[in-house]
Amino acid sequence: MCYAIRMQMHRKHFVLWMCVIVVVCIALWHTVFKPVPEGFDVTGAAHAVAQEDVLFLADATFVTSDGTRHSDQHIFDTIYTMIDEAREFIVLDMFLYNDFLGTVTDAMRPLAQELTERLIAAKHAHPMLTIVVITDPINTVYGGDRSRYFEQLRAVGISVIETNLRQMRDSNPLYSTPWRIALQWWGNSVHGGWLPHAMDVRRGRLTLRSYLRLFNFKANHRKLIVTDAPTRYGARTVRTLITSANPHDGSSAHTNAAVRVDGALGCDVLRSERAIARWSAHSDAFSLPSLCRDGRLDKNVTDAIAVQFLTERAIKDAVLQTIAQTQHHDKIDSAMFYFSDKDIAKALVAAHRRGVDVRVLLDPNKDAFGRAKNGIPNRSMAWYLHRNGIDVRWCDTHGEQCHIKMLLASVDNKQRILITGSANYTRRNLENKNAEADVLVRGHSDARIFTDACAFFAQMWNNKNGRIMSVPYDVYADERRWIALLASVMEYTGLSSF
């Protein structure tokens, strides 16, 4: 009898341990070892373009000395011009494409409706124009809400593809592993919800299934558009704009940056986007344009700017390589919405110690569409940088966010390197979890793109011309150790939204 009981206990222990091993293996596979999807971790070729073919753009929200809030915006106006000038194709990949306002009820610029109307007008004006919109399922709250904008686009023959996030690696294994085992098989419905809307207090109820998918904390976070466009010589080219800005009403007052480039860079972007469309929609949503197949966009340009497309982990590698190039008397300026990556932080500290002038401008992480935030992760990162001698300032936000993601380095007083786009400096953004897109621009420091980017950073840092855009470190300093510990735990486990 005792022998039988012991054997039964051994069998239970064996089954338990086997279950634990299976769960751990699933977690490791989907978090670490699963091959990244096609189109991920791209380091594009360095393409030479003329100085006039690359342009820096920015949206800025600021307060003047009398307390009045202003917005100076250029990014989406440039996107609309690109749409109007397209004749062959438009490929748009945007993370947030909706009118959700969180708990805010004030009127915002209706970017989602503006973009939708512009795309529909382009399709009506040029019926043979191929238009593909790639986006994240957050815009339908993972199938729990309708998007009237997507319905309007599809009604006129525009392809709308929601990224299949299950093909991507997991960033939140403590949650995503049991979700993959037991919950991912559930569908979703726009009917019968009983929970408050996660994105907008004005909208109807959501199902529990929407929330269960939301807690995976991963996304197609890219923000870009590629079109064909006219050149000043009458020919056609491929035009690309890569940005940190979303066509999202609740984000319409955010400070953002963008780079617009003409030439072969767009072909590298289209190859990556085509791959995402294929494994999300299981079909060829679009073909590469003839401009990308005949080599005519590759040029030998005197006194050229080099541009390079970067995604996911390749962005982090390029940032670390750029910082490592700097030496005594060089400069590094960075403006960042979320900053929690310890490798980049340590690289900046090392650069400072070898005599590089390093300045970091951070969002205070206090506002999120009407909801108050606790300052994680930027305040603990700011403390680390500050105590290691790096100059840190905060964006002076008033409900909006300082949503820019930019690194600008000056090397040997002759060359500058700009890296900007969608990627925050976080594990989720830089370790092949989210889909991200940045552009690296390298060239002579006198080129217009660099003088414009430097002027924009100087405006934010120094509050020039009566535009108050930043405040000193002490204003939002938080040097509590438990906050720093919490930020680190959230970063390494993935139990966070950053």
C-alpha cells in the first residue's frame, strides 16, 4: 500500500514537472529563440542622396511667456502632399490610426479623419492607384471595436491589413505564455461587451477578450509612408517619410520628428513592409514598383548625404555604434519619449567620461491621454544619467507628450549622424519584440537636414524665441530607489506598456 501511494505521488510530481518544463520551453521559444519574422531586424544599404532630397520635419507644442499654448505642425501636412502627388502606389504603416482620446473630452485635430479623407480622395482621383494601409490591431482594440475609418477605406478598394502580432516574439512572457497556451484561440466580437472601453471613455463597452489580448503588450509600432512622387526634373521617384507621429487624434498635439527622403531608401522600406503584409494577410498585398526593380534610383551624387533604413534590433546596434564613434569634444544630443535601455545609457555615460558633450531631453512621463502617469521609466533613467554627470532636461508638457525619438551626434566637427523614427530606447522597441522603423542620416555637418535638426533640438533645450519647451532636471527629478527598482523589473520582465 505504501509503495503504491509513493508511486502515485511520484507520478503526480513527474506530471507537474513536465508541465513546468513545457511552459518554460514555450516561454523561451516565443521570447528568445523564435526566429524573427521576415522584414524584421533590417539594416538597409547606405544610399547616397542629394542634400535637397532629404528633409527634416518637426511638430512642436510649446507655451509662450503669457501662458498660451501653441502647436506648430508640419509632418502630416507633408504626408498629405505625398498622398496628393502619388500616381502609382501608396504604402502606409501607422501604429495608432484612430480618434481615441482616452479620458480627454476636449477637441483635438482630427488626424484620423483627415488622413482617411485624403486617401479616399486619392483613390477616387486615380482609380488605378494601389493603396495599402498596414496597421496595428489596437485600432480595433483587437477585434472588439469597429474602425469607421478602416471601413471607409475598404469600401473604396483600399487594402487595410492588421498586423498578425502572434507571428512576433513575446515581450511579456509571464503573461503571454499562458495566453498562448489557453487564451489565444478565442475569437472576439464587437457585440456583447461589458467592460469599459480601454482607449476612450466616450465609446461603448469592450469584451474581456479585448483586454486579454491587450495585456500581451506588443505592437506594430512603425510610423511611415512610401509613395511615388515627382522630381524637380519631371521624372518619378520613390518618396519615404519615417516619423514618430501617429494619425491619432489624441496624439495630435504631441511633439514629433520626421525625415523625408527621395530615392532608393524607399525600396528597402517597401521590401520590409511587403513582408509584414504577406505574413499578416497571407497574400501579396502589393508588388515592388518598377522604380525599385530597374536600379535607376541608385545614384552617384557629389557631396551626398547617406541614408539608411533600420528596424528593431538594428536600430539599437546603429545607436551604440554611433555613440562609440564619438571622441573628446564631439557632441551627442538625444530627445526621447521612453528611455530604459541600460546598454545605451551606459554607452552615453562612457562617452561623457571620454569628453563628449552629452545632452539628454526626456518626456517626464506624466501624461497619457488625460490619465496621470508615475514617471516610469524616464525619471529613474534621468537620475542615473544625472548622477553620472550628463546634462538632463525635461520636456515641458501640458497634457500632450514629448513623443520624439531622436539621436543627433557630431563627429570631428565635420560629420553629423541623425537617427530618428518610431523606436523608443526600451527593450520592447529595440530587441525584436515590436515592429519599429528608423532612418539613419549621415553627412557633412553643414547640410540643411542637420542644421534644421540641430536648430530644433536647440529650440527645445534653450527655450529660444519665447517658446518654452523644456525645464531643468530638478523640476521632475525622482531619486527614490524603489522607483528605479520597479522600472528595472518592469523593463526586464515585460510587465509594462513601455
